[in-house]
Amino acid sequence: MSKQKFIVIGMTDDREVWFPPQVREAIAAGRVFSGGKRHHEIVAPLLPEGARWIEIAVPLDAVFEQYAGLDEVVVFASGDPLFFGFGNTLRRRLPEAELVVYPAPNSLQLLSHRLLLDYHGMHCVSLTGRPWDDFDAALIRGEALIGALTDRVKTPAAAAARMLEYGYDNYRMHVGVSLGNREAERLWSGNLSDAAASEFGFPNCFVLERTALRPRPFGIPESAFEGLPGRPNMITKMPYRLLALSALDLPNRRSFWDVGFCTGSVSIEARLQFPHLKINAFEIREEGRDLMAHNAQKFGAPGIETHIGDFLQADLQAIPAPDAVFIGGHGGQLIEMLRRIDSVLLPGGVIVFNGVSPESRALFREAVAAVGRRITASMNVSYDSFNPIEILRAE
């Protein structure tokens, strides 16, 4: 049985479309075609008589059901189909299929060309139907040049507003609208405040050009955080915080849970030093919501998901399972908490706990044994006049 074949043709938004000879031959020989609504509007006059069109729209499962059983499909896609494009979706969903790709310039290339911008070092992200995670990480790392593909929700204005919320005003934004469309193409450049207040046509993309370096603290003093009123010591002190993050082996982790975050110091420090992490933070006190929001904005740490309420009652099903967990507070329910964490912790995952008192250290060891794990590392640390702490790691 022969392989299913997809001929994927990249195109710009130019209504006076031009294709090289081998692409025109593939179109002339085709019988089944596929693409978005906008693509069909442009290429419809070029399709052979009696051609079948399968529109690419969500949910994609319905699209792939129509592809099933077809020998060959000619697909039209925007720009380079392998640049955050439908070509990658085909490779992932139908790995055995034969793929032939004819790329066109992607929109970020076109925008860079219009700006005469040296873009070889650009860090590119896609916000098209995706979370802010990769965009946030690029900001935290301070990339000099960031290119972003957008959708109708995560627009240039929404991105600019998010950057200003977290203090990333050290960029200039360039927006390209309907690039390649000779009649509708538009370019815009300006500061983030103006971008956040502007509306741009669609489709669009944008490039951020760094204008200044933004400080990225490492080892934030506890006095810099806003804390619980009247309880200044309710925070993981900076030396203990950094040692706990080291014990968690966060460079090699993907999903981090901070249970009992209080002021958010551990989550924020982790976010700034390891921006690739997906971080979920849990706190029983309602005051934690505003504390986390304020401190995350102050230190430029977007993307931390906050959950307020009793951890033992929280719905964990929709939250990415962790491979690293820090327990900052337990309310005397450490064994029950360990059992709940153990039920979702990914294979090879680690748990770190700062034991303040002999009783809490003994309770953690008991809880670890109860869930069939073991202590693999411990470190006794003293800092100024504070009580000694034992940092315990369980696996």
C-alpha cells in the first residue's frame, strides 16, 4: 500500500498570487485541496474544474477525518509550513505520510525585510492558539529581538499591555498587517503604551526590539517582597530559597509546584531563573492572591498560575502534573499533603521541604516513608539569627 502524500504549498497574503512552475504543475494535477478560508479566496481561480476543497478549521480532528483514505492532498498554508505551521501538524498527526513542502517567506521574515532588520538572531514564538509561556520566557531572558505570530485574542495590543503590566517597557514594537497583500499591507512602529491603545487589522505579527537591558535579580532579599501584614518572617529567606531551588534540580524539570507559597518568593525566584518552567503555586490564605500578583509584577515574573484554597481539596486534574514540588507550608497536614502529591508526581519527580523545627523534620520523614519514597539528600543551614533549617529532598 502506497503512502498517503501531502503537497504543502506556502503562500503570502498577496491576492495576485505567483507560484513557480513545479507548484503550478502540482496544482494542475491535483484533485483534492485543503487550506484556510483566506487561502481558498486567493487560490480558487487556479484550481482545476471539479476540485474538492477541505477547509482547515478547528477542531482539526474533523479535518483529519476528511483526509483519511485520500491518496494525495494539496494543502495551502501561510508562509513556511514548517515555521509554526500546518506542515508540522501533518508530521505530528500523520508521521508515516509523505510530505513535499514548497515554502514561501513567513510573515516575520517579510516584516523584517520591510524594516531592513538584521533578524538572524531573532527569537521567534507563536501566540496563535497557544499560551503566553514561550513569550513570557523570552521577555524574562531579555532576548534582544523577539518575533511573535498572533491570533485574534493574543494581539499586539494584548502583548504590549501584558509587557507593561510586568514592567517590560524596555522594547519598541513593530507590527506588520496583511504582509504581502499589496492593497492592505500596513506597517506600524512605536512604543508599548501606544501599541496597547491601538487596534491593528488581521492577520498581523510583531517584532520587539530591545532598547535597554532590564535588571534580572538573582537571590532577591526577603525585605524586597511585600509580605503578610504584621508577619514579616512569613517568607522563605533568600539563602534557604536558593538552596531549596538547587535541591529541586530545576534546570532539568518542566513543571514545578509551589505548595504554600505565601508571598510567592519561591515561585518568583524560580520563574526568573528558570523561565522554561510551568509554575503552579498553591496557597490557602486569600491574601496570597494579591501578594503573588503584586510581587510577580514588581519583579517581572509573568505566567505563574495561582490557586487559592485548601490544597487537599483542590481540583488537580486540569493542572499539569509536576516533576518538582516545594512544600512551603502544610498546616499540620503534611502526611495527607504528601499522599496527594505522590498521586500526581511524575516518574523521577522530586519533593523538597525546609524543615524549621525538629517536629516538622520528623513529620516529613514519616510522611515520605508512608508514601514509599526516601530522603536522598539533606542539608543543615544556619542564617543570621534565624533558627537552623534542614533542607530535605525526597525521591
